[in-house]
Amino acid sequence: MPNVGDEASNKQLIFRDYVTGLPKESDMYVTTSTIKLKVPEGFHGVLVKNLYLSCDPYMRLRMSRVEGYSSSYTPGAPLTGYGVAKVLDSRHPDYKVGDLVWGITGWEEYSLITPTEGLKSIEQGLKKIQHTDVPLSYYTGLLGMPGISAYAGFYELCSPKKGEYVFVSAASGAVGQLVGQFAKLLGCYVIGSAGSKEKVDLLKNKLGYDDAFNYKEEHDLDAALKRYFPEGIDIYFDNVGGKTLDTVLVNMRVHGRIAVCGMISQYNVHQPEGVQNLACLLFKRIHMVGFAFFDHHHLYPKFIETVLPYIKEGKIVYVEDMVEGLESGPAALVGLFSGRNVGKQVVVVARE
Amino acid sequence: MPNVGDEASNKQLIFRDYVTGLPKESDMYVTTSTIKLKVPEGFHGVLVKNLYLSCDPYMRLRMSRVEGYSSSYTPGAPLTGYGVAKVLDSRHPDYKVGDLVWGITGWEEYSLITPTEGLKSIEQGLKKIQHTDVPLSYYTGLLGMPGISAYAGFYELCSPKKGEYVFVSAASGAVGQLVGQFAKLLGCYVIGSAGSKEKVDLLKNKLGYDDAFNYKEEHDLDAALKRYFPEGIDIYFDNVGGKTLDTVLVNMRVHGRIAVCGMISQYNVHQPEGVQNLACLLFKRIHMVGFAFFDHHHLYPKFIETVLPYIKEGKIVYVEDMVEGLESGPAALVGLFSGRNVGKQVVVVARE
């Protein structure tokens, strides 16, 4: 463990330039600089050692020049994203040396996190980890942004009731695997779609889905949905958008709810696919809501209180896809868009 | 006034056959039959004399074979729709001879309305008119289905706040002209679009809109919206769907709300237009809700209590487009889809 004030070498994953279409590994490169492991005087922040970095589809949006959720990455600077880190030095009253935290950090070994770093302000974004009797990497997934997204999106925005019919796309992903388990805990009937046999098996045999299908093998998605939901869909948890959303719309029931958590099918296209069946919103009086994790911050304590016991009792499980080392980051991040990952994609920078 | 038990001639407007594309006047025809002005024994209903019939865009959906809001019209039978009528005979405890009512009735001079008529059940649908110190025709518009649609859609579903930016399409129509006035009463900034100079003048000079434009003269709707809403749109009250909705999406503000009341641009097309900008729902965390009047029945008493004083004080006005006689019905109904009507389209069958 390095000491405060040491000079250390700092491997970084640099964003090369704005991306159009599918991102490639060569859109990022590894470099090594040095960093003084100390928060400089006058900075109101923390210096952290990064442990686990999260690969999330929304990061693709930040690789474009246009704005989406948040501002674009800066060419020549390290990528940023959610991660788990340990505080090595602090000039912020809320954090002390040795604290474990999760939030927005840099894709590098050590990061200086300050409110003015172009990262999220630390008061908003950097949460102290209180419970360490679960894998720390969970704070990039189950207990982090994807977890609260699944929780807020399903429980708050979908108003689910026992016995309702729930469909989840990208169902074995970081968010989808939790939505299915939440739905089952509530007594819903839940079907997931995913892009490989391995993922479908996971959904059925490990993640508690009532059934699941490989969308790549269904030439007629409408027929598939009618097979799995002969009475229609009450709740659609959308992680993909595009044609899937369009086909789901005609299979929704009256007073159905659609939570739009992601639209991964549309992030790499130049011209978005047109959705033709929006009149179903009217005919079936559907609520369709786009949402983002950071609007639901206030639910985090309740979320943790709800989910931790389930984890300890084995009632909620979580599948992670871990790769080792920053050098593995580009392939892991790019792999999200071909569905290479099985479960939540994590890059291990260092174990504590 | 005919007497109970009389045989009377009954002019009817008959639905010829299922329609594809734009409806034509020849999709309906007038015929005359006879009717005994008495509720037959064993029927739990009322016999009414129809006074005012309402032309509403949703009726186009009932002219197709497919289902939309409600079941298709029956070829060879009279059209049905909202109207104002007077009870001539009753075998229902809630209605007595002489009562004025509004609800679903037939496009004919006299209608037998029973729970089993293929019309809406009278308990659900036929409301007694308590206030007759306003024009009775208002119960097809301002005080009827369009009124409660505007009220529930705007106040309940859009969660409007003083000072917010509101856009209304088909703004001089039966619903739109009220949404604008509700928005102004609450202190919003409200812009409407309509399809002629006459309608735009009406919006600006009579209906209290802050400004309005003729969408047929705006080759670049995106530029027009940016001109009227340089800071973006908080609330979009959608009556048209299609390309307008698509362009509005990119001009919405974060946490915007879209109430989908109608999609008149899509009712006559074989292949609906694709909406490409749905990812804005996600990026801007937008709530988009399709709704229908009949889900908000319970608000009717509160609605009447709110709106009647405004009418009497002249704070809410209402523009009607009246045509005389059932024979004028086909042109009036078809005219909705070319925008011929200026304000709420009503067919006068008889004055009380």
C-alpha cells in the first residue's frame, strides 16, 4: 500500500477521440503517468485508489460529441465512470483515509476526485460504503447504479402488483437480472429476453425468471411475445429500445407501464429506428417513463435496507463478468455492445 | 313534442362499411325508419330525443375493422357517439321523463339506450345535466368528453406548475382550446399550433394563447419550436402524434411531461409514421402518458364545479362549429380530418 505523499506511477485508460457507430478497442489506449498521492492544497476533494470499474452502456453516449445524459468525454483524458475506490488522502470533511467509496471516478489506478474535476461533484456522487460483508465489486452493480436503477425503475415507476405480467429485455444484464428477481419476489410472472443460450439458461436456472428466450433466434418477435404473454404484458422494463420496444407496444395490456432504463440498440446507430406503434399508448392508456438513477438518489438508504437481507438470505443473487487489469478495459467496454459479457461487466483494477 | 307511445319517423345516419384511409361522406347514408317512442317492456333503459351530436376524431377508429378504444361500428347500423338528449320515456330508476342527459347515443332523431344496446351501459355513460344555464351543446364539448379530457389530461397527468412552458397541437380543437385556457389560468406560457390563419387568430385573440402558429406554413417545425420555446417545452399536450410528436421530443426539457390525448395524424394512415426521437424520453427523463376520458370519470363533479364559475365569469370561452341537421353529419365528421371545422364540431339534430 503506497503512503500519502508518495509519487506513484498511474496507469490510465485514455479516450482517444469522439466515436461514431460502434466503439472499438482502439478508441481508447493505455498510458502511464505519475501522480502524487496527496490532495493538493486548496482542493476540496479526495485522492483514491481505484479497485473496481463499471462498464455501462450509457458510457457510449459520452463517447459521442453530442450530449446525452451528461457531457462528452474529453479526447486525451481518461474515461470516467462508476467505480469502487479506497480513500488514500482527503481534504473533504465527509471522507477520511481508509474509507471505501463508490461513485464516479477515473479509469486509472489513482484518481483525484474534486467537485471541479469534470467528474460529478463528490457530495452528489461519491457514497461511502457502509456494508463490507458483501463483495465490494457489488457496488458497481447490485448495490450501485444498476441496482438502484432496477429498484427505482421497477418499484417506483412501474407500480407493480402481484400476479402481473412482466417483460424485461437485456434481462441478464446488470439491471435486468435484478428486475426479474424483484418481480419474482413480488409474485409477478416474468419473462426475459437475452442474446445467447448461455444467458437464457442463466435467466431460467439461476436468476429465477419464469421463462426466457434468445431474441436472436426469434425471427418473429411479435409471435414470441404472444407465445409467452397470451394475455399481454402489464409491465415492460426496457433496456434496449428500437424494434423490441415497438413490438412490445402492440403486446401491452390496458393501463400497462413501460419504464425506459436504456436503449442500447440505439446508441451506435446514426439514424434511430422509428417506433411505429406509439398509438398503443393512447388506445391502451399506457404510462411510459424514461428515467435515470441520479433522479432517485434519495431511495438509496431504503434500497440498501431492502436488498442487503435478501443477499444474505440468498434470495437475490448477482452474476458478474470480471476482467483483470485496466488493459482489459477497452475490450470489456466495447463487448457490451456485442453482448460478449455474461452478467454485470466489471474491470478489476486492484483488489483491496 | 311527440307523446310517449307515439309512432314517430326516425331519421338515422347509417354506417355503410369499414373504412380504410380517409373517411368519405359516402361511408355514411341517411335513412328513415319508424320508432315507437316508448321503452319496450323488459328493457332497463331510456328512450331519448337527440338534440346535439358530437363529431370526435376517435370515431374514425370505430370506422375501422380493428379495435382501438372501443369496438368497431356495425355496418348497416347507425353511428354512435357522444351527444345531448332529452328523456322521452324511462324504465330506469335514475332517469325520468324530461331529464336532459349527455353520453353515448345514436346518430338518429330518437334512440333507445339500454345497457345491452352495444352502446355504453347507461349507468356508466349517461350523465344527467344539472346545469342548464349554459348552452346545452356545451355538453358535447366544454362540459363533456373533450372538457374532462382537457381537465384530466392537463391538471392530473401533466402536473403543471406556474411559469412552465406548454405546447398544444390541434390547439383550436375541442380539447386544445381548453388546455390553453387552463394553462393560462395557472400562469403557464402556452403556444398552440393549428392549420389555418383563422384558427391561429382565434388562438391569439380569443382563446388567450400567448402565441400560435400555422403548422402548414412552417417547413421546419424544429426551427419553429425553437423560436417559440428557446428554453424548451415542459409540457406537451399531444392531439396529433406522428412527426409533430417526434419533433417535440427533441425540444422537451428535462423532466418534461407529454399527455397523449389523440393522434389524429395517424388515424387514416395504413402504416403509422415512425417516431425516431424516443431516446429523448431517457435522456430527459420524460413522462409520456396516453389517456382516455373514461378513466377519469370520477373527476367530473370537481371538473364541473371548477369550470362553471369560469364560464359564467367569462374567464373560459368556447368556440363551436355548428351544422344543422343529421344530413350535415357526414360532411361535418369527415371534415375533422381535413381541419374544416373551426372549434368544436357539433351537429344540431333538434333544439330542445
